[in-house]
Amino acid sequence: MISLFNCNVECNPGHFGINCMEKCPFPNYGEQCAQSCNCSLEDCNYATGCSLPNTESNGTTYFSEKIDKINQNRFYLRVGVYVFGGVLIVFVIIFMWIELHQRTKRRLDEQNMCDENVPAYDEIIISEENGGVFILENEHL
């Protein structure tokens, strides 16, 4: 038990000492720091005690708020994974479309290069002088 030395001044729960300036040290809490927390330092409030656990009438303690927080974090993790997966799929589709577009463009460029190397002929003359050999004449050259 904590010695109050407050000259019979009634302090608010969680406070003690001269002019009630001191807070109850862990694990104590409440009026005259007479109660003791059964939780961690982070979860124990100097005035109200354990803030997270819910205690049923049979004394069994459940950390329902912690479980809710864990479930909420799992939900956010699931949503994050779905969003990341969706974005990844969109990027893969865009990459594949760009790659397909570039391949198609390269093939067309290659075909155009082949067509440019073959001269365009205006007329074909069959000459009997060379034994029926085709002679192609091009007026553009």
C-alpha cells in the first residue's frame, strides 16, 4: 500500500501525495492507489486500471479490444494484398500490351525494309531474244 501523506486531502483516483500531485506507480491504480493492474504497463492506466481487458463476472479476462485490433489489422492486410495484387496485374497487362505493340511494330518495320529493298517495276517485258527469259524494266531508276 502506498503512503499518501496528503494531510487528509481527498485525491482523484490515480493521484496521491501533497496536493495530489503524484500519479499512482505501476501496477497500482485508482482511489488511494489501492487497486493493482493485472496487465502490462502500457495497458494500465494510473486512474482506471487495465484499459483493454474486459473482465466477466466469473473473473475470466478476455482481451476483446486487442482481438478486435488484430482482426482489424488482418482486414487491412488483406485489403492491402488485394490492392497490391490488382495493381500488379494491371502493370503486367500494360507491359504485355506494350511488348506486343513493339513486336508488331518491329515486324511491320522489317516488312517495310524488305519491300524498300525490292525495286518497283513498272512493266515486265518477255524477250524472246534471251530464250524466253523475263526482263524487268524499271523506269524509276
